[in-house]
Amino acid sequence: MRTYVAAILADIHVGSMFALWPRGFPDSRGGSYFLNAGQQYLEGIWAEGLKVCPPLDLLLFNGDVIDGEQYHQRKRYLVDPNIECQTDAAEVLLKPWVDKLKPTGALYWTKGTKYHENGGSAWVSTLARRLGAVPDKLGDFTRFWLNLDIDGVKMDMAHRQSFFMRYRSTPLERELDFDITQGELKEGVADLVIRSHVHKFHVVADELRQAVSTPGWQLQTEFAVQSVSPNRIGPRRLGFVLLYITPHKKERGLLPIRIEPVTFPHPRLEVEHASIGKTSGGNAANP
């Protein structure tokens, strides 16, 4: 009874000052960049994730690998706005994960959002080719939507999903329902629907069908702090997801996929302790 091991990584956002950047990697002008405190923390948990990740039969990158040009924020929070530089840095970071693949393993890659990747979609596709991703029938190394069959176990993977701040199971439940309507077009409904984009790990199940939302690798951004309310959309955990796929279980009427998150805590947010009654640069009231 063979079990295939897969890993899903998404929302890495290389290029963002709130995300990973390879230590010592130069910017597009040949300058040096020193990792900030948050990036140093990410560097540590990235290495820990690689350490605990087993040899893989399947590696899935599910979009927003780079942060893009960030035109809404006028490129303010980017290590480097140059898309070629971002994808080169991403290659350095992702190559050790590709090396986790067994000799018979395969890498599949889906596209991210238009905001983060559209301006660099050709660069990301080239990156996927350089790292050995399996191309589609038209020769593109990244896909908007991946429907994958592993010895009869079917997976449906795409980057985007809806975002509900409170009822977090609802988007995944909807994805399972929508999958039923598309079943005839893709040789049956999926045993697992995979979505990303919201940077949060969550799982729902409908009898023998499951849906998973993957965590990301980006710290809380300025956008997350200023969007509606600072405490609503920041991630609490960072990391990736492992899948253990056993096709024989499906034949016996059992769940064929075991989902195992590998996550790490987001760094604690700063808490300021009031300096009431203390002398502080002449601002405190005189006694």
C-alpha cells in the first residue's frame, strides 16, 4: 500500500520587506541588503521547515512566490522592485525545497494574483522552468488551475479563494460545492481542494472530500495593519502543508489524504508599557 508524500508552499512574497530574502543576496544595483529582524526570524523557521520536511514525491508551489511591484504602496515596502531580481532571489530560496524531491518526484506550479505576479508572470514561468516544473500541454510552466490525478486520487489546486474574516470555513465549503458543479468537466470531483491567498491554515471536510487553505510565509504587512482593523487579517501561523496520499484507502472507502500542517508562530506584536510618571526626554510632567 503505497503512500505518496507531497508538500504545498504558497504566499512566499519574495521581494517584500515583510518576507524572506536570501542572506547576502545583492539587489539589482549590486548593493548589499541587511535582513531586518522579521526577516531573520523567517530565515530561521524556513530552515527549520526544510529540516523537518521528508523526501517528497510531489512539490506544489501555489502562487504569489514573489511580491511584485507593489504599485499601490508605491514600492515603499520592497527590498527591490526589480522583478528579475525578485525571481532570482526566489530561486535561491526555493531550490533547497526542489532538492527534497525524490529522483522520481515532480514539481507543479500555479500562478498567483495579478497584483503580485502579473507584471512578472513571464519571469515566474521562467523560474518554474529553471527549477524543473512540469509544463502544461501548451508549454507553460505555471497554471491558473491545476487538476491532478495521483493513482485515482484527485486534487484541485488554485491560488485564489474568497476571504471571510469571521466564518473562515465558508470559503472552503463553497469551493467543495463549486467543485461538484465542475466534476463532469474534469473527470470527477476532487478528493482534495487546495487554495491559498489568505495566508491562513484551515481544513474542512465533507464526508470523504476535503479542502485546505494553506498558510503563508509573510509577516503582517502595513496593508494588513491598515485594512479595516489591525487585528483582523494578520496571520497567526506561518509555514507549509504536508500531504500523505494513499490511493488504496480510497478504494476501501476511506479518506485517501492525510493533511499535516507544519507551522510556526508569528512573532509577538510589540506591546508598549506606559511610562506614566517617569522622566522621559523631558516629556513627563514635573513632580
